[in-house]
Amino acid sequence: MIPRVKICCIRSVAEAALAIRHGAAAIGLVSAMPSGPGVIAEGTIAEIAATVPPGVATFLLTSKRDADSIIAQQRRCRVNTIQLVDSVEPGCHAKLRETLPGIALVQVIHVAGPESLDEALSVAPKVNALLLDSGNQKLAVKELGGTGRTHDWRISRKIVESVRVPVFLAGGLTSENVASAIREVRPFGVDVCSGLRTNGALDEEKVKRFFAAAGQG
């Protein structure tokens, strides 16, 4: 199976159009974060999301952890998918699903060791998909994505084989390593941010090379 490609850290309507033109199945729109690249204002997120055609997922990356704040943010931004980049409060997933029935929930698991498999198994029944990344929630200033680092793909493969929801793989992917990552992990989708940028801007040549390497060129 050729994996879906999600291009994250989209910053403008033009970047979204470029990503979709080359075959992105999803785009990532980053709201306020404690650290990391690609943060844009909620007004810009709403503007971009409004231009995305049906069939392409618009992921709101949120670091908020309580359901009420996340619900209010989704209603301001009008995206069709919420990417929870941090752990959330007890009962949050259930309240989001009840209040936002048409909105997909994607929980990020920051793969740090074998314990990440237990975390994935625990949360998978509560969401529509998982996304495996390389952040670090234990730092004084949390890293919740956009690190440009890979993690142990062997653990990611175990997660893919163990859960019953689709799994996206993120973390340091580029056109040079994405084919190896796909072979080793067998994810439903791959997610890329910094690997497609030059001097902060989405680079069309890097986008083309990434899609070709991911089997879609």
C-alpha cells in the first residue's frame, strides 16, 4: 500500500495549494506551541482551511489539553481533523467525539522507548488515528513536534502491527529516508515538515522528490 502523505507546517494559502497540487492527502496547520516551527495565527489557519478542497484533510495541531479549549479552537479554525500533540486530560477524547462528531481525532505518540507501545494501545480505541513523532514531553519547554529527528522505527513498526487504527509516521523524514521508513514501519501515512523546506519556505523540488521517494511520483 502506498502511504498517504501529510505535509505539515503549512503557512499560507499558496503553500497549501502547492502541497495539494503534488498529491498531499492532508495538510498540517500549527497553532500555538511551546516550541517548534510553523506556528501561525488561528485566523490564518481558518483562511487556509477554507480553501482546501473536499477530500483533503485539514489537521489543526493543538497543544491544548482540555476539551473545552480544543472545541473552541476547532470552531474558530474550522478544520476537519484535530491533531493532539500532547497528552490530554482524562475524558477529553470522549467529550471531543461527543461534541464534534464530524471531526477526526489524531493522537500524537512521541516515541521514546518500549513504553510508547503501551501508550499507543491505551489511546488508540479513543481516536481515529495515531501519529508517531519524535518530541519530548519531559523537557522544561516541551518538544511536541517539528524536531527534525527520527526515532526508533522498530518501536513504530510494533505499534502499527498492534493497534487497529491508521498510523502516520513523522519525525525527521526526508526524500532520502522516507522509502526506508515506509519499508520498515509500514505506516498508513507519512508526515513531513522541515524535510521539505529551504530557508523556511516550502520547496517545490523537495516536495517532488519526497513524493517520488514515497512511491507516488
